[in-house]
Amino acid sequence: MQTDKPAVGGRLRREMSYLDLSFAGLGAIIGSGWLFGVLYAANYAGPAAILAWIIAAVIVTFIALVYAELSGMLPEAGGITRFPHFSHGSLVGFIMSWGAFLGYAAVPAIEAEAVVQYAEHYITAFNGNTTLDFIVEAIILLVFYAINIYGVKVFAKINSVVTFLKFVTPTLTIIVILFVAKHWGNYTATTAHGSGFMPYGSAGVFIAIASGGIIFSLLGFRQAVDLAGEAKNPQRDIPRAIITAILLGALVYTLVQVVFIAALPPHAIAKGWAALSYTSPFAQVATIIGLGWLASILYADAVLSPSGTGLVYLSSGGRVVLGSARNNYIGNKFRGISERFGVPIWAMSITVLFAIIFLLPFPSWQSLVGVISAATAFTYIMGPVSLAVFRKYHNDKHRPFRLGGAKLIGLLAFIGGTLIIYWSSWGVDWKLVVGILGGTVVYLIASALGAPVEKITREDWRSGLWLPVYLLAMMAMAYFGAARFGSPFNHGKGLIHYPFDLVVDVVLAVVFYAWAVASGRNSQDTEEAFTRSAEVRLEVQGGGEASLAD
């Protein structure tokens, strides 16, 4: 089944180096998360938030290693939408594409909200004025859009400079506060609601991962995958860029959490870690401990860091739409590449439109974090499955990076993603499942009514039935699981008590992983993708301008 129609207009330009790709990933990781995540993680886990960052980093590293092999092997623009299509067909491909788009389009919105929230320090008119906030946030998103439209070379240059500055600021903060912070007793402090290093137990650590902004902060490593169609040497540079971004990002975030806890004045946590409240966490703490000059830098960075991340995610979101169009899930217009700028202009336009819409139902940073984390973790589970299928049918194909122990790491990555979805709680999961399956139903109806989109065949259903069932199982698990993770069953008491709920969730993950891998298939689309990949490799080696077939 051939889905790759000729491109409309121009084609993507391969102008991104290893450094550009690394900065794209790091720029997506170091955004509003380091400005807000440390506070909300501490609210849920207390000092044990440090463990939450480490556990999350391990899970995301497993996932990143999987995508390092996938992206080097098949460097496709919007790879998150392409890999599922190649390994399981149109049903799985569309569901994953829709889930990825929801997650990606929401991130620029949350970063715009972060900019405005910190800007309240300078512009008091923002405080409580939701209409003004929305207008300013929408304008910020349109600025992100304008920068992206001017082409990947302009985007890469601006993003590299912004990311460098974004990396310097948290590094400076870590070093300065490390020498000034003196409340190391906070790590074992007794408060009105819990005491010690882990005041809310191990469950608090897991909730912090999903809902405290931790997993949200680390999700940006995959930007290099989405920009694969514009990399100069994708098969060599993308795997390296993925690993570079996640390792540096995880290190920075963990150290930032360490110094934040030690910098807090004891009276701030006297009523319990959950009661800790700041509108501009790091800047306010810096002021409290006498570092006014650092607070000024942090308030400035609060505009720079989220802006850089929003810029990157808007770019990646456009590539996700482009990949969906190349799979023929949406109209051919969204395959269009600007001849002047070499960017998917229509795909970028629909992404910024949805980002603005996301500002409406989620008026705060924290209200969006859980939904984005669950949606993106859901799309991550597909990477290990696709890799296992490609190993089964194409084990002899060229891989610039071949993951050792792929079977075990892939399974662990799938389990990790499944746990993150469960930890996100019922309040998030039902919205996620309804949103994804609702979009799928609309697609199926449109297809049945003759819309010019890829039809879901009987073979697609055979290869993809496991995924809707998985989603329903995750929703059921969230409903009947432990009350600690938000189960409303039996008046919030839950049916499967902690920690046995984690055991059940892991067993479900293993069962669905086996079913998903067994459902994978080879197809003409997959063969053509490997042919394109080989052509890119030959052109890069020959010094030509390689371009994946559009």
C-alpha cells in the first residue's frame, strides 16, 4: 500500500548539524520545567523529589535509546507518526499520530503560560486578568510561528543561541546556590504533615514523576527524531543528539532540585511540603536568601527558557502533522513545503492554531502538565514495539546505532511508559483516552463517508486491535487502581491497593507488549522507507544534498 504521494511545493532542507539537533533536544528539555517543576515535585514528594528525577531519567533514557536506533535507521520527518505506520499499519499509526499531535501542540501553550506567569513580577496587570493573559500568550505563540516559518536554518541559529543561554542560567544557579544554601536539614525535616526524606512515601515519588512536571520536563529528547528530515547527516547525528540531550538535561534537573530543597527557609515547609507555594519558585527563593542579582537573571530567563522550548515544540509539532499527511491521515495540503523557506507551512499553521486553542481550557501551567505527560508517554510506548518488529523483519538492515540488549530495554521502556500513564491518575487518564479514541472514531467515520484519507483495512485492524484495548485497559486500571493515584472507585478507596496496583500494571504492560509485537507486520511502505534511508546514506557519503522522498 503506497501512501507517499509527491510533495506539494518544495522540499525539506537538510541544514541541521549534530550541534543543532542536540540543541533542539536540550532546548526542548530545559524550558519551564526547571522554573516550576522543582516546586511541584517537592509538593508531591518532598526531598525525595530527587529520587523522582533519577527514576524518570532512567525510564526516559531507556526510551531514548530505543529511538536512537529507530531514528538512525529510518530518519523520517515526524518519525513518531511514521514508525507506527510502518510497523503496524494505519489504525495504530493514526492513533499514535493523533496522540502525539495533542501532546506536541499543547507544549507551546504551556510555555507561553509560563512566560506570562513569571512576567507578573514586572507586569502586575497580568495577575488575575485571564483575558489579557490569553491575548499575550496567543501573541507569543504567533511569534514562535513566525520564527519557524523563516526556515530551519534561521530556527537552528536562533535556537542554538537561546539554548546555550538557557543551559548557562540553571548551571549558574546550581553553582551559586550550592555555596549559599545552608538549610541541608530540610532533607530530614519534620513538618506538620510528614517528616523525613520521603514524607509522602514512595507513592509520592511516582506521582511527582507524572504530575509534578518531571516527566514533562524530560520529554524533549525526541526533537531530533522529529527533525530528521532536515539533518545533514541524520543516521550519524540523530542518535548522538538524542543521548546528548537526555543526559545533559537529566543532570541539570537533578542538581537544580538538590539545591532548591537546601535553599528553602525552614519556615516555608513548616506546614508540610504540599503547602509550599511560590508563583516564581527559583526567583523568589533567590531573593529570600539574599541573591537579588540572581533573581533578576532568573526573571529574565523565565522569558527566555519557556520561549525557547515553545519554539522547538512548535517546530516539531509541524513535523508531526507533516508525517501524518505523508501517511495520508489528513489532507494533501498539509504535505505542502514552502518553496521559499523549505518548511511545512500548512502543518505549522494548524499546529499553532491548536496551541492557541489549548490556552482556553487549561489556564495554568500545572493544569496542563499531567495531560501532556500522559499523552506523550503514551506515544513513547510505540517506539519499543516498532523496534522489536523491525528487528524481526529487518534485522539485517543498516543501523548506525544498534542498541545492545534491545529486547530487555524495549520491554522496560514499554513498562515505564505504562507506569507513567497510570501514575498520571484517573483525572488525567480518562481525558487522554476519550480524547484519543474520540479522534479515532471521527477519523473512522470520515473514512467511511469517503473522505480522501487512508482507509483502515481488515489487516490494519488485525495489526492494531491491541492498541484500543490497551487504552481501555489503562483507563480501567486508573479507575479501579489505588486511591493514592486518584481512583474514584468505591468513593475514592480504590480496588487494587498500593503497591499491588503497580504489580498489576506491570503485568498488563508485559501482556500488551507481547501482543503488540506479535501484531507487527512487514509492508511495502516499510520496504520503501528502508530504500529511502539507503538513498540518504549514499547521498550523504557522496557529499550530495540528501532528501527523503516527499
